[in-house]
Amino acid sequence: MFINIGIVGATGYAGEELIGILLKHPNVRISYLCAKIDKPKVISDIFPKFKGKIDLVCYQPDIKYTAGGESDLVFLALPHTVSMKFTPRLLSAGKRVIDLSADYRLKDASIYTQFYKTKHADRAHLKNAIYGLPELYRQDIKKARLIANPGCYPTCAILALAPLVATNSVDLNSIIIDAKSGVTGAGRKASIESFFSEINEDFKAYKVNAHQHMPEINQELSGLAGKKIKVVFVPHLLPLNRGILETIYVKKTQNTKRKTQNTVSLYKKFYKKEPFVRIRGEGDLPQLKDVTGTNFCDIGIVESKEGIIIVTTIDNLLKGASGQAVQNMNIMYGFPEYTALL
């Protein structure tokens, strides 16, 4: 099987990663690129590393032209609040869509408005969007027309907590997520906060318990638990290009009697068939360099009499964005899930 791919937002960090991954994919052809640029330009002039590999012209965004093109699937690597302007037209034209923004992740439109400061413009498709976390929704992803690719922080947190939450093994009201991300998580944009001189040799917390990814984590964990969960979520900015590391603290209940070895076994059983989740042995904790440049999520566990500490890492641009998007595409079209990702 062979499919044509369009990428809207091709010059952002996620768009650049998508191009690089898809160029290695034997079953796809990148047929259309566009981005917010001053004038049409050959993509290999924008990213010289692609010279001799892909020399397509990257155009300025045009919803009508994108919908009318030959692409079978369109990746939307756009800022939040922008994707929902493209999606209805693309779906009406028979395209399948994988959206890397947050526009279709939250099922409650009022929560979206609260955290993204704008009303949702496409509620009709919001209810039909599939949350694109393969480890939890693979069967739904296979049939999906619209995938809401998860955020980077939520991917890391949900995968780290899913086995405990789904089995009601801990105090679900005690979850504290201490998260740290490289600066590419904010996207390729000019802002004082992302200037080298501002982030170098520094480390800071931001949007404490108010980050826009927090309701996404709450939504998915609540669905797994069958009851409402509210986590404490504290993100930090690392003076690094890429990578996410989260240290998650959960208290045990009086009924939690398992030892660390049994908790590790629970995780290994839960993710037994997952190609991109790697569970470490007892007390063996992952670090950023273990996953940077890969689509893997590595999880390590430390346990005490009172609680469980989970340390988990991903590359925010791959398993946290473009890699996971291609993983979803592979599932949608019946390709081996690891194609172009190993």
C-alpha cells in the first residue's frame, strides 16, 4: 500500500521531524508541504539537510488548495487554535487528519476555552476525534478519520501512570507530577522566554498547576480509573533542546501490599505487547539520553512503604509529537507499527 502525505506547518520543529521520519518510510510519498512563510520556497533551501532527499516547494497555507490536493492523509503541525480552521474542510474532502495541536484532545469544549482562551470552532468533529495514544486506543485508531495526537507532557505522564490507575492500585488523589522539558516543547517561535541567553544556565518552574496539558492528563487518567482524577502538575523548563523527564509521586493505600518487584511485573505485563514502552528493572531509572532521538518511552520504578515513585522519559519531538504521529499513521493504514521509527 502506498499513500500520499501532506504536512501543514512543515517548518516548525514537529514539521521538520515529520519530514525526516517520512523520508525513511517505504509506504508513503510526501506530496504537499505548506507553512507560514513569506513566500513559497523549496523545503531543502529552508532545511539544507534535506538536499538531495526532498526538493518540494513549501507553500503558504491555503485551506482550499490543501483540501483539493492529492494527499490521502494530512498532518497538521500547527499552533493550538489554528488546526480547527483546517480540519473540517480536510475531512469534508475525504482526507484523514492527524492533528499535532491540542485542538481535538479535550472532549469538554468549555475546558478547552478555559485553558486556550478561545472558543472551540469545530465542536461537530471534536466528539469523533480519537485520542492518539496507541498503547490505550489502538483499536479506535485503526478506524479513525481524525486523530488528536497527544501532548508531550501527557504522553509521558499517562504512560507512566496507566498501569496503577487502571488497576486502582494506589491513592488516586495523591498524584504529583514533577515534569521537565527541553525548550523545543514550546515550538519554533521567537519569544524572549526561549532565547538562548534567557534559558542557558538556568532552570525554572512555570505555569504551576495551571499548564494547558494538565486537563488532558486529568481527562485520560479519569477515563482509565472510571472516576474523576485531578493531578498536581508542575512543569519546568530545562536549558536543553529536547527531551522530557517526569518524576511522579503516588501514595499507597492501606490495601496496596505489592512489593516493588510486583509493581515492575504489573508494568511489564501491562505493556507486554507495546513496541515503544520499555520498563526498567527494580530501581533502574531512565535518563534523557536513553530516549533522545527515539520514539521510546522508558519507565523506572522505586517503591517505599508509603508510596511509589515513577521516573519516565521521552523525546518530546518524537514520542511526544512527530514520532507518535507516524506511529498513529502506521496503525491507521495497517503498516507495521515500528516502520520508519526504529
